[in-house]
Amino acid sequence: MSIASVLIPSDKPEGAATASPAGPHYSLLLSTDASMIEAAQRLRYDVFSSTPGFALPTNDDERRDVDRFDEHCDHLLVRDDSTGELVGCYRMLAPAGAIAAGGLYTATEFDIRAFDPLRPSLVEMGRAVVREGHRNGGVVLLMWAGILAYLDRYGYDYVTGCVSVPVCGDSDDPENRVPGRQLRGVRDFILGRHAAPPQYRVRPHRPVVVDGKSLDDIPAPARPSVPALMRGYLRLGAQVCGEPAHDPDFGVGDFCVLLDKGRADTRYLKRLRSVSAAVQMAGGDR
């Protein structure tokens, strides 16, 4: 793969003005360029640090969210073509990259031996963020279209990843004032409707415990707020692979999800493929 290439181009007509009264136009880039990865890490830091309930590690002098998996991933970046600003990002860890990295990030939080039969065709998606002011349906749709384009381009069939729910939500919301309450509600909802079959269940290395209480001991909210990333997975037909793991560094509970492209919602897939029909990947092979 070339260092940076356009995966899904903007729908802005060639030669059009940079500013449009109809709103911004976005392109999706696929990159392993160090400077672009650093920009993505800074965007991740900005989003995580401003999200209620998230708690970043203290060694953040460079204001970047960095881990050892970044160098082994393909990074998908959403660019606002009106300004050139990076407004969204996520990363894909393909099978070869997972071998080089010594495993999947998901394996640091869960026992994922149930996924072993899937590993030759399993890609991990993670660290997905969108800058405030761009969290609209168009950007989210483009990001999911990029995931599908990536799978189609390289012939992979499965996507897994961790979806985070803050343990302590927005203190202005009465439903979130009890630590773990929203997390309990989200867990009950998604496992009640979207649980994976037993052969794809994983176990958290560190189950969620809040002030000495398990999630079962925390009252559920009347209306849980399911994160947008989780809603996107579920809309495509993904399944939730068990109880959440506690990530105290970020102050969240992480759910492991698994998407089988072969059983994905066909209507939503068709919509995503219409977005990614103009896929362009310049340059050489991966």
C-alpha cells in the first residue's frame, strides 16, 4: 500500500469552490504516513479528553493518544476538503499487522481464543473518533463505508473491536450520576438483543467493578444511551461477545463486538456500497 491514498474521494465537483453553502465535503484517506498518524493521535487525544466520563493517562505532555499498535495499523482518516482539516479517524489492524504487533489490542482486555478460527480473515477496528462539529450522518456513513471498502478490497470477512462506555457519565444528567449506571443499562440492552452465539463469546480479563459493586448490583437507568459507534455496529448486524472489560486508564467499560460481513444487514450494506462505489486506492500493494 502506498503511504497515503484516497480510499473514498469527496463528492465535491472538481474545480468547485473550497467553501460550499451546502456544507463541507469529506474524503476518506488510507495512510501509514508518520505525520498523518501523529495528526490522528492528536485528534484522538482531543476527542477523548473532552468526552465526559473519559479519563486519559497522565503522561500526556505531547497531547497524543499513542499505543504500540499504531505502527502496525492502516489508518483511515476523514478530511474536510473545504479546510483540509482532519475531522475523523480510526485504524484497521489486518492479520499480518496483528502478527507483527504480537496480537490484537482486543486481546489485552479479553480472552479471545474463541476467535482463533476467524483470525486469517479477521480485522480489528479501533480508536474511532470524530471531531466535534462534524458528528453528522455523512461522516459516520463515510467511516462505515470505508470499513466495508477495506474489507472488500483485501478480501477480509470479519471485523472485531472494542466499544467504550464511560463508567462515570455526564454529571449534569441525573441518569448518569450513579457510577456504572449507564454502563449497566447499555450492557443489559445490547446483550438482551444482540448477543453473539456461545462459540464467539469472550471473557474480560478485568470485569467491571465500580466502588466494590459488579454491574448486576448497580441499578439500571430507565433509558440507556447506546454510543453511536455501538449503534453503527449493531445496525450492520454485529453481535456483542459478552460482558464488558474495565479499562481504568480511560475510565470506561469496553464491549467486544464481532461483525461477520456475510450476515450483515443487506439494505445497509447496499447503502454503504453506494457510498464506496467510487473507491480509489492509488499506489502499490499492501
